[in-house]
Amino acid sequence: MSQPPLSDQAASIYATNPPRDMPTRRGTELAMLGFAAFIVTCAFVLVQANQEQELSWSIVWYGLAYLGLFSVAHAAVRKWAAYADPLILPCVALLNGLGLVMIYRIDLANAEKATQASKDFTADAPKQVLFTALALALFLAVLILVKDHRTLTRYGYTAGLAGMVALALPALLPSSLSEVNGAKVWLKLPGFSIQPAEFSKILLMIFFASFLVAKRDLFMIAGRKVFGVELPRARDLGPLLIAAGVCLLVLVFEKDLGTSLLLFGIVLVMLYVATERAIWVVTGLSFFIVGCLIAYQLFTHVEQRVANWIDPLETYSDPGGGYQIAQGLFGLGTGGVGGTGLGAGRPEIVPESNTDFITAGLGEELGFVGLAAILMIYLLLATRGMRSALAVRDTFGKLLGCGLSFAIVMQVFVIVGGVTKLIPMTGITTPFLSYGGSSLLANYILVALLLRISDAARRPAQKPRPKQPQQQAPLAEAHTVMVQRPPAGGNPTGEPTA
């Protein structure tokens, strides 16, 4: 007999009943945002002191932009999600700020190289500030429009269809409109480019959460026993097979291992949270591993990624070989435990150092200690999101909150695992740290939904309305009823007897 799902057990274990006078903790959030701003400002000062040996007015510009943007975000949370977790937004602000510092630091190095080579150079840090502003505008829009996360269940199938289309669109377009660095994950539009897969992951999470709420009982039923293990029924494997198929198609046609691994991992975690049956995870991973083995045998780009992972030095000089991974490992080795110091390393010699390999640059200049601290911030962010998901009162909120929180952890695992050669390297971005607009826009939508779920979990229950006492009519207006007294010893009905 399988255990009841977490969504039912949590009603007695994790559901909160906050007191009606519970503080909103927005003051704590403001203090933590101030602390994050202090750390980011010190990091800017260190970068300029080590790179230019003097301080310039650019620090003031970046500092004021950073403070202004997150002051607006704090005011929005205070107004539209007053009871949200007070640590989620400060963690995001600190990660975003540290990413901006590293992008600015790489800009300084690239500008110097461009000056020596007499080439034109365009800085990425101002663009990242603009992307952050656009992302926070979208963050505000989600907080304002989604007043209750449960309303998203009405659009579950629409979100699933839109997510599938967004995920498959780059594979259907010609390479001139979708391919960058060998991966067909882009949608090139006049004036800008965007990665639809960044948004499809959120749409698909909304779909799977609403689907599992409606069809949860199907996944709770066990099929036949094989070696003492209760396997799922064959008729119920349809959604899992579709998810595996879509992820493998992404892997094959878009050459994007990271997105396929991320999406399939999220589906398995949400399925496990809904049913608490580990066999679903084992079955899903088995499908995925078999698919990856087949893809390795059939497609050369998958084989190249695996070869770069096994020994990047052997393919160091090959086109598309292990040069990037090897340089990232050299940078991490140079940083050691304490790092070279902000502005005192050479992260710019690693290709894509401000996007895919930004964690390698941070590891070089901050060392193992600094990189571990950044990973702890991600862990804290995901933990607070999971805590809110467990505390919310509805099943859909639990599943969606767990999916959103796990998505952050999974993204960090996939990219940091690739940079450190734990798993094959993928082209996925590091949330809030990496340069790029698509990632920032999508991840701030994710954070807004997490804050909305957190606000619902911590918001005190409304006081029940007092019952209105029934108003009795005045005695003068009361109706008079005539009652006939029965005769003594006679029939109570007053009718003659036979």
C-alpha cells in the first residue's frame, strides 16, 4: 500500500496557521538588501582598485542603478506580497549584483585588450543593467497580475501547449535564425535575440503542476510487481514518455543537453513530490539514460561533448574541443582556496567567461571559499522556496513551488557540474549571475511566482465574519395566535366522541 501523497500529509505537518498579528518582516528584507548592496559596492571598489589603480565615477553610476532597481522591487513586494519570505529577494539581489561585478570586471580586461589591438569594444555591463531593469519590470507585472497563484490552474493546458511550441520553435527554424555556437536554441529577431527555452520551463512547470493535481490518482496506482518492486501501469506512462521524448528531441535537434536534462529533472521531481513513489524517478531516469546512449551512438555532437568531458586536454586543439573546459579548470586551479582577488586574475582568457563560464571566473578570483559561499546563497534561496512550497495550503501551490525551487538548484548543478567536469558541459546559464537577457527575464518571473506562493503560505487566515444575531420583531408587531383550551376531562381535540 503506497503512502498518501505529500500534498495530503502536509496539511497536518507543514501547513502553517500564522497568528493574525504576525509581522510581515519587510524591515528584515530591507536590511538584508542594504547588506547585499554593501557587499556589491565593496566588490566594485576592489575590481577598480586592482584593474585601474584608481576609482572612477562608473562605480557611482552602477551603485545608484543597483540601489534604485532593488528599492523599487522591495517597494513592490511590500505592497503586493507583504507576507512573502524576507530572504528570497535579498539572495537574488546579491547574486545579480555579484554577476554584474564580474561582467564589469571582464569588460575592463577586454577593453584593455581591444585598445592594444586598436579594435572597437562594446561593454556588456551597461546592457546587463538594462536587462535587469526589464526583468524587474516583468517581475512587478507578475506580482500585480497574479494576485493568487491558484488562478494559474485555469491556464494549465494552454501553458503546456505554449511551452512545447516555445521549446520546439528554434529546432524548426533555419540555422540562420536559431543557431549560435552550434546550439539551435535562439530566436533571432530584428534588433535582439531571445532563448524561448528559458520561458518554456516555467510554462511547462505550470502545466505539469496542474496536470498532476487533476490526475494524481493515476500515478498512485501500482501495476505489476517485478523482483518485488511495484511498477507503474503501462497505460499511465504516457505523460512520462512524452516528457522523455520531447527532452530527447531537444537534445538531438537543438544540440542542447542542458535544457533537456533540466526539464526532465523538473518533471521527475514534481512527479515524486505528488506521489512519493520513488519508482517513478527510477523509471524516468532509466528512459532518459537509454535515450542518451542511443543519441551518443547516432549523433556526433553528443559524442564530442562526452569526449571533451572525459579528457578535455586530448581534444584541446580540436574545433569544438576541450579548450574551453581546460581553460576553466586552469582558472579554478589558479584561484585555489582563497582566490587571486577581485580584479587580479585572468578570467577573460576563458571563452564565454561572462556567460557559461562565469562561475570559473568567480572561482579564480574568489577561490574555493568564495565560490562555495555563492553556492550556499543558491542553496539558501532554493531552501526558502521549498519551505514556502511545503507551507502553502493548496496542492497546486506545493507542486509549483517545489518545481520552481528545484529548477534553481538544477540549473546551478548542471552548469557548475559542467564547468568543474563533473558532468558533460552544457550551454545553460547560471541564474542571475550570467550575462544575458533571456535568463534574467525568465528567472525573475520564477522569483515573482515563488514570492506569490510564499505570501500565500505566510499570510494569516482572514477572520471569519461574526454571525449576525436574528432580529426579533417587537412585541407590538408580533402575530396573535388563538389557542382553544380543551374541556376538562374531555377530548383534547374538542371534537365530540362517539
